[in-house]
Amino acid sequence: MDTLTQEKLEEKFQAKIDADIKIEPNDWMPDTYRKTLIRQISQHAHSEIVGMLPEGNWITRAPSLRRKAVLLAKVQDEAGHGLYLYSATETLGVSREDTIDDLHSGKVKYSSIFNYPTLTWADIGAIGWLVDGAAIMNQVALCRTSYGPYARAMVKICKEESFHQRQGYEIMTTLMNGTEAQREMAQDAMNRFWWPALMMFGPSDGESKHTEQSMRWRIKRHTNDELRQSFVDASVPQAELIGLKIPDPNLKWNEARGHYDFGAIDWEEFWQVVGGNGPCNKERIDARVKAKEEGEWVREAAMAYAKKHKS
Ligand code: FAQ
């Protein structure tokens, strides 16, 4: 293709983005736009699937039948989110098999948050409230992302995530209305999940290598720091309402900014976890690889059945 045609195509493409017209799978798109989407959506899909593991750990130990039914439904929702997102990735011309292999080989990332362990029942409350809460803050904005299949997947995902956030907050509220030991357990979960939840939004804007281009393409509608700030502003009153303390001595309402100021994030910890050295990275990938190996016979049987009924 000559450069003039390439330039014209890129101009037309950007004009569509600027007019908020969705890009669909068969539309022309720059190679780098396609690659950025494959990276982000597949990372997002993997996060949903790996994210089932810390909570799945508590299904057999949920404190009542009601809690168990709710947690089962939530974890199954996450599986569904992963499947929509793998489908959205496939519309960009990559196979699901390759995408999953990239996760297992460590080539592609998933959210740092799922490399932390779930030590107590209160962690399930903290994940629902804070982790799903952070996920929604990011995903509501993604309902308006420029790539059609990703934006449409996000609409259903956000509806389910807001139920997840409420169930987590309800667990925390119940614990905070319980015994001294239950309140301590809830506060301990808060202490361990608060900072990793803030890290979910990614590096600060000055350090984020993809934000500028992704904002121009309207893949991202807000920067990492903008979303992180909105999350802090929304979470502080929720914590205060049920008597939980935010583990940050520098957290303070700033009247002039109209936002909470908060302490420095430990970016060294973030990059260690992203780089594979978090508390549970190895355990998470081992579990996914094992699940794939043990599911081989199911896939084979399904394919054989599909072939037989096609012919
Ligand atoms: N963890 O230049 P940026 C959920 C990487 S879903 C690991 O700022 P970008 C539901 C990033 O990939 C949670 N890696 O990147 C649920 C890049 O690396 P690369 C997942 C991270 O893409 C709840 C490098 O750092 N949500 O929780 C992280 O513009 C409960 C530089 O960063 C999504 O994936 C991180 N936290 O912005 C499930 C939402 N942050 O690839 C179960 C969609 C950054 O160049 C239970 N994704 N990195 O080597 C996004 O919005 C964006 O991709 C960001 C990062 C905001 C995550």
C-alpha cells in the first residue's frame, strides 16, 4: 500500500473515532490499534479467569448456604466475563488457543490484584467491595470504548460487577456489625487489599506507556490516575459509613481540589507483582495450566461430537 493511501486511511479512521463512531471487526484499522486491543482485551479476559481462583478458594468454606450460593453465582459470572472477552479478542483475528497459551507461558499479563492470597472470609467481602469496585470504575468508562465488540461486552459485564460490588459491601457491613473478632477480620482484609486495589488502575500517568495513544484512539476514556482518584473518592465514605479505617495516614480531604489526597503507592511492589514475583503468581498460573491439561478430554469429546453431527 502506498504511503498516501495509508495516510488517508489513518485520517479517515481517526475521524471516525473523533465522531464517536464505533470501529467494527471488518473495518480498516491501524495495525497498532489492533495490537493494543488484543493486548488489553486479552489481559482483561485472563484477569476475569484467573480472578476466579482467589474467590473459588472460599466456595467450600462460605459461612452459610446463602453466602455459598451467592459466591458460586459471582464466580460463574467471572467465567462468563472471561468468555465474552475471549470472543471479543477473537474478532481481532487471533485464536483463543494462542491467547490462552500466551497467558500460560507468561507472555501476556493479567491483573496484579489476583496474585494476592485470600486468607480469611473477610477477604471475599474486600474483593467484592474493593476489587469489583475498582473494576467497575474502569469498566463503566470502557462501555464507551471505541471498539464495538469490547464496548458491548462491557455493558453486560458492568451490570454483573455492580451486583458483585454490593455483595462484597454487604459482607463487610455484616462483619462490621458483628463481634469484635469479626470487625478485626474485616479491618485486616481492608488493610491488605486497599493498596493492591489502588494498583489495579496501573502505573501513574507519567509512567504509563500506553495511555496517551489509547486516549487518542478512545480505547481508554480516562487516564489511570483519574480513575484511581474517582475510586478513592467513592470508597472513603463507604468505608467510613461502616466504621472501616483506610490504611493510609496521608489520606485527607482536599477542599481546594474537591478530592481526597492520598499517600504514595509502593510502585516497587506493583512492578514486582506484575513481573511474576507476587505472593501467588506461580500458584495462579500452575492452576490454570493444570485446568487446561485436565480438561483436554472434555475438549476432545466435544470436538468429536461436533464433527460427528456436522457430517
Ligand atoms: N496488573 O501503559 P499502561 C476484574 C501493565 S477485571 C498487571 O498504563 P494500559 C474483574 C500494562 O498491561 C481487572 N499489569 O497500560 C474481577 C502494561 O504492560 P505491557 C482487569 C498491569 O493498558 C473482579 C504496563 O503495565 N481489568 O478485576 C496493570 O494503558 C473480581 C504499562 O501500563 C482490566 O484489564 C495491572 N494492574 O492501562 C474478576 C481492564 N496495570 O502490556 C474476578 C482493562 C498496568 O505494555 C474477581 N484494562 N499493567 O507489557 C485497562 O483498562 C488497562 O489495560 C489498564 C492498564 C488500566 C489495566
